[in-house]
Amino acid sequence: MGRSESQMDITDINTPKPKKPRWTPLEISLSVLVLLLTIIAVTMIALYATYD
């Protein structure tokens, strides 16, 4: 509490908060959906290619 404004400004400048891009639930669900659709598509192509 005994810090002046100049000291507070220096500490604010010297300690930037690291902003890591985190996956939102929407991005996770869309990525899972795309992955599942890709697996299904590859499976269907493989089954069609080996179908007699």
C-alpha cells in the first residue's frame, strides 16, 4: 500500500500477463467433429475400394 504511482507503473510494465491461446469448448467440439467425419470418410472409401 505504500507504493507510489510510479512504482506501480513500473511493476505493471515489467510483469505482462502471458496470454496463451486456449481452446474454447466450441473449437474442441468442432475439431472432434471434423476428426470423426474424416475417419468415417476414410473408412467408407476403404470399404468402397475393397468392395467386390
